[in-house]
Amino acid sequence: MSFYDRHILPYVIDLACGMKAVTRQREKVVPQAQGRVLEIGIGTGLNLKHYQPALVAELTGLDHELAMHRLAKTRLEQSGLAADLVGLDAESIPLDDNLFDTIVCTYTLCTIPDPAAALLEMKRVLAPSGQLLFCEHGKAPDAQVRKWQERLNPIWNQFAGGCNLNRAIPDLLSDAGFNVDTLEQMYIPGTKFATYNYWGAASK
């Protein structure tokens, strides 16, 4: 891992993913989490302040980059939640089937190298009555914006920690066998090629 990836990128991502418009998106989904909760790509812990401690029995945060967890640990102390922070890849989750009541995945599917495999793992560890709460940016509906997403994606990917601009989030969920129970989508404030958002809830 380069110096940039270890010491600079976590703070760049924290700044970008902590903007007001993105924070408002997190507020739409994270407070719904309840029971045993698994957060995929907990990163610097930007979601922690949005959980309702009275609803969350247990929180497990996964992220393959342990370097991101220094900020997460500070935010965890401030949140009042009991949580485990684990350095694991979402494509291979070494946890039991049907374990979690809620899985939270925000601004994470864009960076996972194999999102299809990760979603299959999420479905495996999600309880039959559980829900996947998601909020992601991805493929825009407008042809001109999509053209720019395709042009910029190789460069963006290199400097944004593996983030992809052009993933079709609803298709990824459906292809993994999830039922998309609620889905909203729109551009949030910012540059259009990076701000088309999808959010909602899915179940097995």
C-alpha cells in the first residue's frame, strides 16, 4: 500500500463522503437499522452518528482497510454504540448464515472490486426477515452524463480509492437475488457525473 493510500486517502474520502448532501443521504437510511447490524465498508465511521442506539443490539463494521479505522474508533467512542471493527473483505465474509437483522451499505458498492460476490455474501449472512439498507452513487440516467462517467472512470478509479462512477446499483442488487422493496433515486447537489444516488431497502 502506498503512502498516499495509507496516510492521505482516508482523509480525502472522509472529507468527500462527509459533505452535507451526502450526510443527508445517510440520514435517510441508517437510522432504520435495528437488531444485529452489519455495516459493510465502515471506513472512517461516518454512519456511526446516525444509528439509533436503542434499536441496535450489536454492530459489526467490516472494512478491508484497517488504516481507515483510526477515525472510526474515535467516532465509535462518541456514538455510545457497542461495536466490533474488523478488517475483512466483503467478498468473503467469515460469519454464519442468517446472522444479521440489518445490513447497512452506504457509498461502498462503488469501490468493492467484485460487488456481485459481495452482495451474494451479504444475502447469505442476512436473516430471512432482515433487510439490506443501501445508499450508493452510480450510473446516471442521462446519456451525456453517462458518457462522462465512462470517460472519467479509469482516472477517477485510480485517485479515489478504487471508486467507480458507473455501476448500475439496482441491477447489481437484483442480479444477486435481492428483492428491492423500496428504491429512490436522484442527483444530489454536486457534479453530475459523481452524484446520481440510489437509496432504499432490499430483502431476500
